[in-house]
Amino acid sequence: MDQKNCHCSIQCTVSNCAHHTAQNNSCSLSQIRVGCCDSVPTSCKGTECASFQLK
């Protein structure tokens, strides 16, 4: 992954994502989409990064 595209304001520890930048645990995307796993989420467990792509 090209380190120049690192966006340090989007912190991420999901190392098996294609957008993960391991050097500083961030995302290479300029923005991400957050989606719901539950119909009515009541905690962070009910949400997910909808921009995730498996390496």
C-alpha cells in the first residue's frame, strides 16, 4: 500500500483490510462509510466499517 495515501485522522487496527496502513494503524481512504449490523444499533457492536475490503 502506498504510504503517501495514509489519512491519520481515520484510525484503524483491522490489519486484514486492503485499506489498512500498518505503519501507523490508519486507513488509506480519504473517507469511510459506517454501516449498521443491527436494525436499531444500541452500541458500537451494532455498527461496522462498510468500506472494509479483504486483502
